[in-house]
Amino acid sequence: MTATSVLLAPPKVAKQRKISIAKAITEATAQEMRRDPSVFVMGEDIGAFNGVFGMTTGLLDEFGAERIRDTPISETAFIGAAVGAAAVGQKPIVELMFVDFLGVCFDAIYNLAAKQSYFSGGAVTCPMVLTTSVGGGYSDAGQHSQCLYATFAHMPGMKVVSPSNAYDAKGLMVSAIRDPNPVIFMCHKGLQGIGWLGTVKRTIVHVPEDLYTIPIGEAAVVRHGTDVTLVGWASTVHLAIDAADALAQQGVSAEVIDIRSIVPLDIDTILKSVRRTGRLVVIDEDYANCGVAGEIVARVSERAFRDLRSPPARIAYPDMPPPFARVLEQAALPSAGKIVETVMEIMSDEQH
């Protein structure tokens, strides 16, 4: 179950239109709002201010305050309101500005949104998209820098996606809006394309103007290789690609997989790769303890243990709150250098 990523083979078109992840998400939202009057957006500073991360730019002018709703600073209240709106047939897109703010609205997300369909025997669905920004590297310390992928992945009832480029971002957002289940749409701040944050240039790719979908639950092989499988999502995909370039100079061929969807997880694509390469390294900007990286390592070990030439490895954030000091934070974050070092250690150990 795979899909070719735009990072590997961009669509061949007469004229390419390259945009950022933020613009791709805005476009997907606007197109779905034109198509479906039940779609609306709510959150802090999403109206006249266009959202802190620019993902609602221009929407207020087109759709008005009835469908682009600025909210008070009360995540519990407005996310709870979104769950209620979804229960009566609306399709809210609600923004939790920073994922770290999860702590103040956890009940509305997990005890309401995630369980609504289950508790009602499927009679009441929750077609809600919760968008949120994740990731560090900006000296924003412990309340604005976390990823918390595993927190959402651990709780049944929700789908969780995190795109690495603008093409995937648009297709996944359209799929998320149309999904009858709550979808957590996690955007890494370092990839969104906001000028004051900087971005990875590789994220700005051709995005068709027409509506299209990318199925939630399909990974993409973004670089083919034969010696080691590198698995990442969002920011760590780009670290893996940079590491693969460096490893190629040392004669090591690395395959890079972008899982795109954390829940459901396309483990089959990862297994297929590992059975060819015999080696696995998973890169995660979330905490190492009980993390998504550890889950992927466990599933591969359970199903492809005999195909592994070496113990699988994971590179993740240390189990501590992100520090404010830049030098400490940069030391804690995953990096291409750490990936290269890990791969070379794995291959060196095999020779002893």
C-alpha cells in the first residue's frame, strides 16, 4: 500500500506552481468550503490576523465571520464547541495554535471527539479536523516546542497525519476534511513556509490547483536504497534525505520512507523496505519514551525479525522538556549528522 511522493517524482506538468505548506492548506480549506457549506473554521487569531502560521490567509474576506470564527482564548471551550458542531452535521476545522496547549483541552479532544462515534455505536460521528503546529528549534522552550505525536497516536478514535511537503499537505487536508472521523493534522513549524520561521526549501513543491486527495494511511517511498531503511515524517523526512545524501558519499545506499500518516500507520510499506535492506533507523522529533519511533521498531521486530541484519535503531528527542537555551535545544534535536553516525555504527558493528 504505497504512493509515490512528490519528493521522489514530482508530477510532470506544463507549468509548475510551487507553494508552501501553509498556502497549500489554506487552498485546500477554501476549496472544500466552496464545495461544502458545512465546513467552517474556528480558532484564535484566524480571522483578520490570518492565523499565527498563515494557514487561514484571506479566508475571512471570502467567507465572512460566520464561517471563519475567531474565538476567545479558551481552547477547552472552542474545541468542545467544535465537537458539538460535528455531532449535528457540521464539519469544523479547529486550530489548536500550539500542540503544547493540549493540556488545557485534553478532555474535549479525547473524551469527546475521539470517543463520540464509539459511545454512540456509530450513530453520531465526529467529522472534525484539529490543526496544530508542532516542533522546536526556535528557543521557545517547553511550552511551545514539543511534537507530542505519540500522545495522539496512543489514543484510539482519531486519525493523525503530519505532512512533509506542500503537495502532501493539500491532499491530506482534503482527505481529513471529508473523513467522518476526527483527524489531528500536525504541521511542523519548520516546514510551513512562514518567513519569520524559515523553512526547508524542499517542502515548497508543485501543487495542482485542482482538488485531489491523498489517502490517510499510505506511506511514500521518497528515495530508493538498498542498504538501510530510514523512516521519518514531517521534519525528520528532510533530515533523513540529507543523511542519505551524506551516506551515499560513503558508499551506503539509504532508502527513505515518509509515513505521512501516524494513525493509521502503513507498516506494510516499511516492512517491504526492511526486508530488502535488512536495517532500520527511525527518526522522531517527539520524546523517545513510548514514542512512535519505538512503536515502529516494535512492529518491525515482531514481523520481520529474521530479515534484520542488525538491531533496529531510533533517534528521538531526549526525555526532558525542550530547553530554552539554543545550544542545548539544538543538541537535543535529531539531526542528519546523528542519523549518519547511527547508520555507520550499525554497519561497523556488523563487521565485528
